Amino acid sequence: MSHAQTPAAWPSGRTTTAIVSAAIQRTNNLATLPEITHRIVMLTGDPQASVGSLQAIIKHDPVLSARILRVVNSPFYGVPGEVGTIDRAIVMLGLNAVKNIAIAASLDKVIRAGHIAPGFDARDLWTHSVTVASAAFLLAETAQPAWAGEAFLAGLIHDLGIMIEMEAYPQEFTEVIERLASETDSTFRQLEDEILGATHEQFGAALCEKWRFPTRLQDVAAFHHRPWELPVERRPFTALVHIADVLAAQLGAGYTRTVEADDIDPMLVSAAYLNPGDVQAVAEALPTAARDAQKILL
């Protein structure tokens, strides 16, 4: 009997909805954002939020404060002069960038689980996610600069569902990784569906909904392998992250077996308000940008 058929492992009925719901309930280290991160996410979603309110929250977390100062003084943001106070750092970075840093700090505790199965290390998944985030940021700066901060976060969380699988169903997840290593014609999602009964897109979308993330981030979690299935008006942002995912895989950054496309669909390039030259320029800039981001997030 395979792990996927072990009666104790699955909720009654074993429907996709039940499997996803049970997984969210089991992920104690992930399903609930740390209190300060949750407060930051809620605050940055409030159009009436002030920098002063954010400062008051962050000053209660010295570790997060130190990370924000490290980020603002890194080459990734290129802020002129050294920033020595959290107040100035928040002003220089902006609310959304601070939110991204707080969420990244929350997620990397899970990613540091390390080696889980032959051919898979959670830290490699995080390397891939940071690289996708960097690519999405660069693409957004060209396509729609107002998206840049959210695009970086979207890249960080696009494979959030895999983190849920690792924690909620470790035996079944290990079987997916092992089968994937020997079945080169199978995709990650195909084996997830067969063994787990749901895919990382479904797990990730459910957690994004639980965290009350914006619709665009929920769309990325749910459709980053198939943005063409979204309504036209909701397609551009997810198409952009899909392109970033493929660029990261082409670079060979971290764990890339989740990525199904070898090449970038020209239709998705247009959908993301980009042209082939834009994508090529980002591909050339990505190794440096990803290294800079990894220094501050890994």
C-alpha cells in the first residue's frame, strides 16, 4: 500500500477540498502568520495606514528591525548613504517592501527544514523562490512599476503550497519527490495530484486566502503554471510571475523541477505588458539581482 493510500493520513472522503483543508489545519508552523507579521499585513492593506503606525509595530521586534536595516542598506535597493534608523528605513523602503521583508522572515523558518528527500532540499526551494521574486521585480519595473513590490512578494510565495505539503503530508511529499526523480516524463503537479490528491497550486491558494492576501497573490499561487486559464483582466500579473518562474528555471537557480515550461510563451509576454527584449534584458540582469536578494533573504 502506498503512502497516498494510508487511511490514517487522509481526511474522510479524501476529496481535494478536504485534503487541502486538513493540510492547512495541520501546518502549525505555517498556517498562522506570526502576530507581528499579521499586523503588518493588515496595516499595509489599510489605505489609511501611516508610516508611524508601522514603525510602532516593528520597533517591538528587534530581529525584524535588524533585517529591515540590512535590506535597506543592501545593493538590492541601492539607497544612497547608510540608513541607521528603523524610522528612516521604513520611509525609504515603503510599506509594501517592509511587508515583503516581514513575510519572507516568517517563511524562511519553514524553508530551513533542509534536506527532506534525495534530490530535494527545502533551502533549494527557497533559493528558487527568491530568484523568481527577483525576476518578477525586474519584469514589473519594466511592465508596470506600480506592481514591483507586490511582484517580488508574489515570487516569494508562488510555491507556498509546497511548504504546506512538506509539513502536513511529509511521507506523501517524499514519495512525490522520489517518483519525480525516476519518472522524467511526469510533472510535479501530476504526481502531486496522484499521490497527495491536490497540487501545490491548490494548497498555496488556500493559504493565501486564509491569510487574506490580495486577489492577485491568490491568483499567482493558484495559476502560476497556467495563467492562460485566468480571465483576461486578471491574467497579466500572474503571467508576469509565470515568466519569472521560467527565467529562474532557465538560470538553474535552486529546485526547478516544479517548472513545467522550457520556453516562454510569446502570448504570455504580451499579456504581461512586456516584449521579448524586456524579457531578455531581465534574463541578463537576473544572476546579479538574485545574488543580491539571496544575501539579504537567505
